[in-house]
Amino acid sequence: MSMSLEELNALASAIRAEVAKAIVGHDGLIDHLLIALVSGGHVVMEGPPGTAKTFLANSFATALGLDFGRIQFTPDLLPGDILGSNLFNFQTSQFTLTRGPIFCELLLADEINRTPPKTQAALLEAMQERRVTLDGETHALPDHFMVVATQNPIENQGVYPLPEAQLDRFLFKLLVPYPDETEEARIVAAYSQRQGPQRPADLGVRAVADAARLAAAGSVLDQVKVADDIIAYVVRLVRATRAHSELAVGASPRAAVLLAGAARARAALGGRAYVLPDDVKALAVPVLRHRLTLTPAAEIEGRDLEALVTELVEQVEAPR
């Protein structure tokens, strides 16, 4: 099944419209989720409790029509609770695989930083290689397997920082702010009259895609060309983070690969078969913000990582 740029944009518009039935605002977040979906990336959303992070992920999954799994990360969660385990069947005298919730197409890793790093690391192989290894046996996950994680700000109580190796596997880190006054009034008006748990389907959200259409959407990127000067620009930008005097840790080559891929997806969703420098600039902050670490001196001075990335985007020469 193939798909044109026009068909991709029609599908993206349909997904946005369905999610908007349940979610007030957050248009930018939905666009970034679509970019991650098309480019095959994973997303972590950070924000205070009560800002609809989980409900946004659930509504997005409902609109996609994918097999949806959810894990509520807690301090006592074990790797086996995520991956599953081989249990001995006394009737057959054989071990049988009991699959964990990770065996799905879209996984919501809710409050991922409320579980210790040992359990967080259970996702590493699945996120990078779309497979799970249990007792030496490898089990494949769907090619379009996607993790949408939510986390609370590090200032909250009872959270564990995500390891660098884990963070580096997320394409985007998206910040979920409080709504403005007008949006908050709309939220209260829409939900204060409802009783019981809120479900996207109850609000009219329906599936407008399926696995076949989403696979075709990903293949649209084959039509999008990245010029050599754009690739060179991405590499210069990422390498500049490693040479910056206020950064103790810069971005990895994986960051450059993911940034270029996300720029292709943004171009495709914009109806273009070519990548512009503006595509790279627009995605630099969400791609890089979770991969960089300030030096102690920069932290004492109160330097802001996002402002630093924005400065680098302005300083690194872009193709004309």
C-alpha cells in the first residue's frame, strides 16, 4: 500500500480532528506526536500532574486504531511486569511465554520516572530494536512500535531521573504546560458535567487509521529528499553542542540521525518533498533538550538549556 504526500496530509488532518474532540489546546504537542509517528520515533512528555498527558496519549492511540498497551510505572514495578516471563506449565511440562504489556503497537509508559532505573532499562532494547529478549529468546515487536511516555518534573517528590541511555532513545521531549485561562475555562465547561472516568471513545474519538495506513504513511518519507547541505547543517548543529563551554554533555550522533529524520517527517506533513533549514530549526529544541547537560558553573549561573539551544541554532550558519 502506497500513499502520496496529499493523502498523508489528509490522514494527519483526520487524526488531529479526532484528538481535538477530547483534548483542548495542545495543538503543537499533537503535531510533534504526528512527526514522531511518521518518522518512527518515541516521545516523552513532561509536565505537572493534571495537564492531560495521559489522556492525550490515550486519545492519540484511539485515533490511530492501534493495539494499545499501558504500563503505570511505580516504585515496586519489576522488568518482568513490563516484558512478561516464561512460566512452567505443569500440564504440558513446558515453559510458556506470558507476554507483558510491552507486546503492543503503541505503548503508554505512564509516569515513567516513578520507577527505578533498573526497571526503566527494560524498555531499552524494545525502543531501539523493536524486539524483546526473554531467557535468551528474541521476540519481535511491530515495525511501527511506538512508546509515548509521560513523566513528572524532576522537582516532584518520588521520581527517579531517567538514565542518559534511556533519554537518548526518545526522539522528542515535549513540555506540557498549564492551559491558558480561556482553554482552562473550556476544559472545565466540557468535563465538569461528566461523571466517572473519561474515555476518548465516550467523547466521540474514533479510529481513522490502521496499521496498514500507518505503514504507508511512514513510507512517504522515501519521497522526501534531504540535500547534502541540510545534512551538513544538522551535523554542525549537533557537533556544536559538544564543543560548547557551558555544556558538560553534548548530543550524540543518534541525535543527528533522529533530527534529520524528524525534519523529513515535518517536511512531508507540510506537503513538501524536500527539507528546509526551517524544519531543522523548528525541531532542534525538542530533539536536543533532553540530551544535553549543563556544566556545574552554568547551572549555578541559572543558564536555561532551551535558551542555550536556541542560541546555538542562531549561531550555526544555515544553508541559504
